[in-house]
Amino acid sequence: MGALRIFYILFLLALPGFAQKKMDKAIKMFNKGSVPYIQVADAISQPNVLFLDTRKIEEFEVSQIKDAIWVGYDQFDAKKIHLSIPNYNSPIIVYCSIGVRSEDIGEKLLKIGYTNVKNLYGGIFRWKNHGYPIYDTNGTETEKIHAFDKHWGKLLTKGEKVYD
């Protein structure tokens, strides 16, 4: 086996780890840690948890965590949330692409009185990168995942990236 081929194989094997390190760096750079994180492996096993999707509706319509409720970011409405989730102690996990927008929404939820809010560390990208299923708006499992844009899409290592 040639040296170039060995280098290429090692490069491909390193990509997921490289993407994870870049994701960790971005999260650390853009987040304050003001909403407690929950890791993907812990989130998947939470009973009776409500997943709130804080991405744009176009992103949500392509891919989402099963049974997630879309709350948006610019469209976030505390009154609608209270009508949908009247129990302020309900276990809530907010997510977006990697966890930046969801931290902002998590802060808003905590400010209006919700007590059990967690931010999905690495968002839907890490969820998919770890091999967990995502769904379209019909509830059908899909490999398509909205990757936000080409820059942030580099952090998504699994699935079929969609940008529109």
C-alpha cells in the first residue's frame, strides 16, 4: 500500500474527530454555558422529555428530532410556549444545529420560569454524527439534515446535507 493511500485513509478516519474538535471550539467560543448542557447519549434516554427546536422553520421542515416542537428563534413566543407547556417543571431539551441559538432560547425559558431546561450539546449535528435518527415533518426517518450553511455544515459528518 502506497504512502499516499495510507495518508488518505488516515485523513478520512480523522475527519469525524476533527469536526468534533471544531464543534467543541465553536461552542466554547459562542456560548456562555448559561443553560446546562445535556450530552446526546443522556438526552436519548430521558423519559417524557420535550425537545424544542430553535432553528428556522426551513431547517425544521427538513430534519428534526422525533416529536420535537418547533419554537424558532426570532419567532420564539413565550406566551405560546406557556400554552403548549403549562408545567414549568417539565423536562425540556432545546436544540439547534450545534447549540448556540438554543442557548439563547434556553435562557429565555429559564427567565420566564421554566426550571428543568437543558441545552443539547452539539445540537442536531452531534445527534446525527452519533448515529441517532432524525425525521422529516411526516415523522419518517430521513438521512437528510439541514446543514444551515456551507461553513457550519462542515461540522456535520453524517447524513445528506441540505442547504435550501
